[in-house]
Amino acid sequence: QVQLVESGGALEQLGGSLRLSCATSRVILDDYHIGWFQQAPGKEREGVSCINAKDGSTFVVDSLRGRFTISRDNTKNTVYLQMNGLKPEDTGIYYCAASPKYYDCSHFVTWEYTNWGQGTQVTVSS
């Protein structure tokens, strides 16, 4: 059973910062890419960022590059999404998910992400 537990979502003001956490196990980090997805109100789930299980390389979608950063702490078996310069359009439920490492996580194909956390709510007020 692949377990992923998100935390860190909150109500934040325009321009603020949040750090989301995705706690999992070392086995998962070794064998699965970890991706972050946003589901904005009334919209489909969209890929935000991912970290590669093979080499630790990271990917952030173009529209968020420069504001969002993904990282991994192997000592805590946790993947983080640092969100800076928050905007109202960043509002949504953020999910972390695991994709077997033979896929390319940056394609953000949802069915390639085989296990999902429960999500954490981010709300940005203007």
C-alpha cells in the first residue's frame, strides 16, 4: 500500500508563501516519482511539479516556474512544495501522487500516478 499524506495547506494572503508537505516512505521515494497536482474550484486536476525518483531532478510547469519549488528530504521521507508569491489563482486542493519511475513524471498523465494522497486545501485571498 502506497501511502501519501499531505499537509501544510492554509488560508494565505496575496503574495504570501506556503510550504506543502507530502509524507511517505523511503521505499516509495526510491521507486516512485512524486508529483504535485492542483485542482482549482470547478476545474480538472492539473500537474504542478514533480521530482524524479531516479536522479532527484525536478520539474515545474512553465507558468509556475520561479514561484514554486519542489524538493525532497530523504531523512524525513517527505517531499515539499514551496509556494511563493501566492496569487488567487493558486487556490485549490493540492494533491501529491506517486508515479512508478519507468514513467516520465513531467507529463503529468494522471493514470500514470497510481497512488494519491487525500489533498490539502490552499486558499489565497486578495
